[in-house]
Amino acid sequence: AEDPSVAKEKFTEVKSTLKSKGWEPVVQVNEDDEQVLIYMKMNGSAMEGMTVMTVDDEEVMFINIIGKLDPKQLGKVMNSFDVDIDAELGVD
């Protein structure tokens, strides 16, 4: 098995890269053994991309969606994954 510190280093590296390219953190969840971050790339009021990152003691996962995103449609997609973004993003 890979060293868990490698996954955490990659997670930190990607976080820094996203911030330096204008991506904004919009949701951050820190638990004892897991961290979840959601970043968005905005152009005015239009969302141009979203990245969801999770890391725990065993793995790191990245989901990257690029393109114009309708927050209402995004809410429907995230609900199918049992993720409630309505409160965080003000999506009706």
C-alpha cells in the first residue's frame, strides 16, 4: 500500500494550485479522519467549474467538472450523490 502521506501531499498541492488559478473554496468539512473541500471557478455570476476533493488516511479523490454550470442543475446532480449544496450555495 502507498504511504498515506503521499495522498495528503497531493491534496495540499492541488489545493494550492486551485487557489493560485482563481478557484475559490466554497465548502470545507474537517472531520477527525477525513477532509472534504469544494472549489468553484467563477466568471462574474457564472460558474465555470467545480472541483470536489476528499482525503482520508487511505486515499485521496478528485472530481473536476469544467464548463458552464447551472447551479440549479448542479443541485440536482449533487442530490443524487446525497450531497446538500443548497444551504452552502443558496441554490433554490
